[in-house]
Amino acid sequence: MAPIWCDTAGKLIFHSVTIALELEAYIIAVFGVVMWSYYFWNGVITRKEVWRKIKTGLKIILGATIVSGTILALSALYEATTLIIFLI
């Protein structure tokens, strides 16, 4: 790996910021899915206030989708900007 990989790590240091931002967005998305599953199955199994619990779960997953989508869009913009500026 010596001669080919010498200069690559320095150029890809900006990519680690993108990976960290994507990880945060994926954690938020997984949290939304887990909470939606909790509310859905809690409503189905207990049969108490089913529609209210399903609506609450859908609100949570919608919010998580919007937040994680925004973070992913910002990280894609950051990565595209750093690729254009630093690698060309």
C-alpha cells in the first residue's frame, strides 16, 4: 500500500466529517423507526386508543424523516463542496 496510498489520506480527511454527519442522521432515523414500532405495536396489542397511538407514531417518524433528510442533504452539500474545492 505504500506508494499509491501516500497522498490519499490527506485528501480524504474532509470525508470523515461527512461520515459523522451521516451517522447522526441514520441514528435519528433508526430512533424514529423504533418509536413508531413501539407506538404501533402498543396500540395493536393493548387495543386502547389505537388510532391516537398510531398517529403519534406517524408524527414521530415523519419528524425523524424530515430531520434526518435535512442533515443528509446538508452533509451531501458539504461533501460536494469539499470535493469541488479541494480535490480538483
